[in-house]
Amino acid sequence: MAGKTVGVLVEFNYEDLEVWYPLLRFQEEGFRTIAIGPEKLKSYTSKHGYPCKSDTSIDAVTVADLAALVIPGGWAPDYWRRDPRFVDLVKDMFNAGKPVAAICHGAWMFCSARIIKDRKLTCFHAIKDDVINAGGLYEDSAVVVDGNLITSRVPGDLPQFCKAILQQLQAQ
């Protein structure tokens, strides 16, 4: 997997495991992993107080740089969905056919990018109505894969979530 980069979004109030598990899991598989934040080398604090320093800024990342994009949950997606730079990256990754994966509240990004009409996905139950109202076909499962769209619900789903992303990365 050398040469392939997996990007993981980071921002204040991210869900700890949903950032760190993918960053470390894909690194373990030989991928280069990068934390992508609003600003390069800025430290962002999680919901539980754990810091993550971004490796790069959203302005410095293009679809060509990434093999896959992971969107963690927590409250961070509520910041990203207000920022067209993040929404555009999600939409562009999706349109390029590259794996775009969201867990928990991360599915808000798919709603804002307007890419889930008639697509199957899951999310944290509290935003189920947002997903449905955006045209998504909600399913309460640990992981749902619909083409290059990969979704999960909660930190306990991370093993299945990362396995589904890895399967798509290995198929590239």
C-alpha cells in the first residue's frame, strides 16, 4: 500500500476513537495517513480532551493526493459542513469514485454535499432524520457500503468500518 494516502478529517470536538483508530489502523497496513484540518499543524482537541495536530490544511489537499477520505464524528462535522472547502473535498472524492467513509455524525457531510439521494447508508441514530431528509436510504447496520460510500454508526463499529475501507483500497 506504499504510496497511497488515507486522509482523516480533524477539527475541534472530534470523537477520539473515530480519528485515531483509522489513522493508526491504515498506517499499520502500510498506508500514509494524514490528519486534515482547517489549518496546518494546529492542535485540535477532541470531545474528551485528547489533542490531534493536523498534518496539513484543507487548502493544501486535493482529490489526487488521497486514495480515501475518512470523516469521523463527534461535533466536528457540524463545523466542516459550514465550510465549502470541506464539503467540496467530500463531493469531489465521491465523484472521483474514491472511497469516502463517514462514521457517526460524519454523515452530515454527505447531506451537505448532496451526494446521498437514493444511496444506502447508516449513521448515529440522532441524525437519522437528517440523512432521510437528504434522500438517503437509512439502514441500522454496523457498516453499510453503497459503491464508494462507506458508513458506520458508532465507535464500536470501527473494526467493520475500517475493514470495509481497506477492502476498497486493496481493490484500487
